[in-house]
Amino acid sequence: MFRRVAGVALIVAANAILGAVASAEDARVARGRYLVTVISCGDCHTNGALAGEPDTEHPLGGSDIGFYIPNLGYFYGPNLTPDRETGLGGWNAEQIATAITTGVRPDGRVLAPVMPWHSFSHLTREDAMAIALYLKSLPAVKHKSPGPFGPSDKPSSPYMALTMPPS
């Protein structure tokens, strides 16, 4: 009888611990969603957002509208969803948080200057990880953004430019 009661008590305690862990994880994901919304990640990384018509069915799934940066080229907000082929599915949360705060991808390449990682370098590690966990929690969207294109390339997708590219 004692073993049965002890076994039930152990199961109840384990469920309570798992529930608390899940609740804490849910809170971190909710914090990440809040931060992604406040810092407007969707403006560049959601298709149509830069034209005033965001694809609300596929948030953060990458944009087909890019930016021209003089002497550097054309850059399009990539897919931030966990799709393994076209998004961040091959990145772990730590790698995402590092890229957001240092501008360095897991392969060592530096993010395009249009990505405001310098501003995001002031995020706490907890907030950067919350963003990463939120991005990992999104439904995967299979969408490859165009580019990048060098300064002499002519992209077929629309772009915005502060100064006109060379003709």
C-alpha cells in the first residue's frame, strides 16, 4: 500500500514539475512573441509587409521585397520560421540568439547591414533566447526569399532603395 501511495505521489510531483517547466517555457515563448512584435521583425521578414499588405497566414516566412544598399547590393528578409530547407530549421536557439545579437550566422558569415543587430546587441541574453524560442515555435513555412544579389546584379523581385542603384 505504501509503495502504491508513494508511486502516485511521485507521479503527481513529476507532473507538477513538468507543468511548471512547460509554463515557464510558455512564458519565454510569449515574451519572445512580444519582443518580435515590438521590434517589428515582421516588417522585413513577412512577405508583403513592406508594401502594406502583410501575408498574415505566413508571418515571418520571408519577404519577396528587398532593400538596395549602395555598393553592397540587394537584400531580402529571409524566412525566420523553423523550415529546414528555407528557414532557420537547421539552427538551434543559441545560434539564433547569437545571430540576433552579434550579426554572425552559424556558418560565420555576417548578416547584411540592413539587419539592425547593432541595436539588438543590447538585448539581454534572456530576451534574445526568448525571441529564438518563439521563432522555433512558429509553424514552418516553406518559402525561399530571393537573393542576396550583388551591387551589379539586377534582381527580378521588387526592392526599396534610399538611393537609386547604378543603371
